Amino acid sequence: MKKYASVLVDINKLGTKTFSYLVPEKMKENLKIGQAVSIPFGRRKENLKAYIVGFTNYLEEGIKPKEIDEILELEPLFSLEYLNLLEWVANYYCCDLQTVLNTALPQKFFEKNVKKYRAPRIKNEVFNTGKKEENIILSPAQEEVYNQIKRIGAKTSLIHGITGSGKTEIYFKLIQDTINEGKNVIFLAPEIALVSQLTMRSIERFGKESIAIWHSSITEAQKYETWKKLKNNEIKILFGARSAVFAPIQNLGLIIIDEEHDSGYKQTMPNPRYNAKDVAKKLCELYDAKLVLGSATPSIESYYEAINTNSLFKLKERYNKASLADISIIDMKTERAEKNYSLFSKTLIQKTKEEVEKGRQVIYLINRRGYSSYTQCMECGEVIECKKCAIPMIYHSQTNSYKCHWCSCEIEASNLRCPKCNSSALEHFGTGSQKVEIKAKEMFPSYRIERLDSDSLSKKNEHIEILKRFQNKEIDILIGTQMIAKGLDNKNVTLVGVINADLSFNLPDYRSSERGFSILTQVAGRAGRGENKGKVIFQTYSPQNLFLQNAQNQDYETFFENETKTREMFDYPPYSKIIRLILSSKSEFKAQKASSEIELYLSEYLKKLSLDETILVLGPSPCVINKIRDEFRYNIIIKNKISTMGHRTILRFIKSIKLPKDIKLAVDIDPNDIL
């Protein structure tokens, strides 16, 4: 008999706590783990929403439990295993369980009874795809990797396959094996556009009946319909972006994470600042499932771990032995010296005309949104910055307005004047995707040119329509940001032009070389995937950049060797785990003072534990972007060289920190950057 229930409740100032409540007689048959209930709390008996996490028949002496008021939702939101995962996320990423629950399940699940949800009126365009009867045979190289993965049976496997090597076909065979075993699959991709492409390919292979999608762009009604099917074990393969790792799929046997290197798997804000790869590893541990990672440019940490655990599997040649594209580096300083002030080098213009005239397609990558990089006053030289953030406002030609890409502040161009001298003599400098689109249309007026970036997607499923038109050869030149650098498998693309290959290497961050190498290698892999050999042009002002040359040679091993030497020298991952503390306040003095005090206490704390040589503390220092949304930011970087023990030690210290109300503390575990 259920006499007492342990309930999890989030208490203001106290965090998430577990309390015991008496189960009313009328509820004993209906109460289940994972249900939402209403409980009276405190002397005022304030009604709070809580979640059932366990039952007991005994309580310690002296405890006088209150009674549960009512069951808010009959359908349990999670199982015991699912609860264990959410608790791990809360503990590892230093946040409360309620915050994790808010991320894991749609917010409206907590606001009203799920019975009120209507069936979705809009059908996802992806599911218009039909099944194809195809007999796909793996190449000898693919077959060898597949057999190695099955034979070794590692909990986590990494497939390092060059672009176009056919990693997806190996994924599909592993998926089929998992389904044949009566188990289900989660398939993650970093971009919604890539999720759509992979889902359509999978529907062609497996049919649409047992496939679903889970990401931020589907409606609440679609998400709830998928949620019900997952709970009822009707879904065999779930595709999604990072949040899909929290979807309540049943009987999990396999998780696949494609383009595993991508920063899109890390949530940067709000809490929990989780990484879907690490959550997936924990999920596989709880459900005794397998995890398969894949990339042409694996993250340094994943590659390092795979080497040291005998779980690295390589595909060194393209499917059907197609050759890699020829990559040329064009020095734009030389172009300017020869009076070419265009965004496009003479070589890129010539090659574009040659390929399009042959009926082939072209991709231009510019890894920056908007029209320009910054706007400057020609009277006094002032760079126009966001009033709330210490970064330049970006001009957007599509809306004729200036936008801040951090706080989303927007000002109509006609209303903007120099804040220093009130002049309207403002000029745009630098290049963004909108400018490339405009200049490309001027250069090639008869060509069909479209842009794919987050600014161009004004309505749901628009990315699917653009990609379909591109696949159907209705677009000659596709211009975009990193959204188009990965996953596109269009065999008619024979030319890729990178408008400014230097952009990703210039950030003041220890991962900038990795990001730059990755995006160039990935976008180069979009060319020449069919019968015709591909050509790639990197336009740069720094042709001597070592990592740019590694990308030109598609040489990951040399890049990895050079990069790990630097990382080891400065104790960066994979030779440490990083925890970043960010202190922010409306007052710069208060933010600086609080961060200095925390650093002092932390250093003394580690010294007392004799851990000051294995847990290194850097800072405090102003963040690279030192003001966001009117708050000044200081950070402390902690390099933990003793893994789990160090992590627990630091989290104990963080939880002991007490700050004034006007100081905010953000904790970023394993940050993607330190900007």
C-alpha cells in the first residue's frame, strides 16, 4: 500500500528538494512515479506543483506530513530511469531539477492539462516524402567499419569518415539491426535543416509510420502528438536537434549523433547549459544502449577519447571511390593589388560561370549573418554599438534595420544616427550573407540565386522548401552561413566558394582553430559528390595560416597533432575539463569586486585541499564581450585536471556561494567558447 509519497518540489531560495507527503486514501490506486501533483507547502500552505519520485510506508519519528491536495495530471511525465537522467543533468550542470524538467518537456506541459491539446492541423512537410525500394550495398570500406563496430561492441564508437565517405549508410544499417532487435533509436543532428534532410532520407529507407521529429521548430501540438507516440512505444526512430535527447523514447537501443563536432549540441543559454553528447552518453549508460558518433572533423576531445579507448573507426575514401575536390587558396591581398575590389576573386567569378553554364550548381559560404560586420560614422570614426551590449550593431538590408545578434534589439535605419556626434554619415564595413547575395545577383543577373541562413527563414518549413528547390536544380547558386556547410548531399554541386576563409580563425578563443578548420573542411566536402570532380576556392587575407593549409589538404590527423600540442601546453581540453563562472551586474564595479572575491575564496579553498596544482584558476578578467543586455560581465576560468573528483569539489564550492541580489552568477560546464 502507498502510504507516503516522496515529492520533488522547487522551493524559492532553497532550490529543488524532496519532501514526504501523506497519500490520501482516494489516490492510493492512481498515484504513480512521474505524475504532477499539487501540495500544500510551508506555514501558509501555499499550493505548489510537485512531482512524484518515490513511495514509502515509513517516516522518521517526529515528521508530521501534510496530505497531497490533488493529482494535476494522470499521465506520468517521466519514468524512474528518466528521472535518474534528469537528476544527473541537474547535478552535473549545476542547476535545479525543475529547470531541467522545463527544458526536457515542453513548457506548456507544466501550465495546463495535456488533455486540452488539439491534434496538429499542420503536417510537417518532411513527411510528404515516400518510401523507396532501394537495395543499398555497402562498399568494402563501409562494410569493414560496420563489422568492426559490431565486433568490438564499444559503448561509444566514433566514425571518422571524410566528407562523402558514406557514414549515413553505416548509420542506417546499425539502425536496421537495432529495430530488428526490437529496440528504438534516437538520431541527432545539429541543425534543423540537417534534421529534415536526414529524416527524408530515412523515410525513403524505412517508411514514415514509425519515424518522428523533435526540435524547437515543430508546434506544441506536433510535439505533444509525438510525445504520446513515444510514451506508447509507437516510434522506432526519433530524429531531432539537441533537445531530442530528452524525449521520452521507450526501449532505447542506439543513439546516433551525426556531425558530432558541431557546437549546436551545446546549449549556451538559458540553464541547463547542457551538451547533448554528454547527456546521450549518460542516457546510453542508464538504458544499456550504444552511442555512435560521426564526423569528417571530429571534436578534439572525441577523437582523443576514441584513440585511447580503441573505439575509433575510419573511412578514408569517398563512396564509390569518388575523388575529393581540388582546393585552391586565393590571396585577396593580391586581388586588391590588381584593382579587383569585388567580394569575389577573378578565379571564383570565372569558375562560377563555367559550372553554371554546364548546368551544375554552386555554393557560396560566408559565415556571418546580415549585410555587413559593423557600421562606422564617417564624421568622427565612432563604431555604432548596441546600447545594451558591447558589440557592433549589424545592418540587415532585408529589413533596412540594424540588429544586435545578442539581445535582438532592432532599430530602423532611418532612425539611427551617430550617438557621439549625431551625424547620419554612416558607412557599412565588412561582409555578411545578405551583402554576398546582393553582390552575387549584381555579378550574375541571369542566375537563380537564393540565400539560406537563420534570417531568411521567416516561416516554418521554409528551409525544407529552399533545400528541395536546390536539390531539384531550381537554384544555381546557394549562399549561406554554416547551415549549408554540413549534410548537403547534392551530387550536382561542383563548386564551393568560401568568401572569407579567415572569419572563423580570428576569434579570441582556444577553439577558434578547431572551428575554422572544421567549417572549411565540411563545406569543401559539399563539392564533387557525384560523377563530376569538385572544385573549392578559399578566399583569404592570410594564406600562410597553418590550419587553413590543413583544411586545403583535408588533413585532419596533422591538424589534430598540431592542435593537441598547443592544448596540452596550456592545459586545455582534452587535458582538462573547463568550468566557467560568469559574474554579471548592472554595475561594473560590483561585477569586478564579486568575481575577485570568489576567485580569492576559491583559490584558498583549493589550497587547503592541496588541489591547487590539479585544479587551476584563471582570472577574474572581463569577458571578451564584456557587456550584454546592460550587464557588465567578468569571468573565472577553472581548469580541472582530475575529472570527476575535481568536478564534485568545484560544484560543492559553487553551491556555497552567496551573492547579493544585484549580482548574477552563471555556471557553464564544459563551455564551447570563453567569449
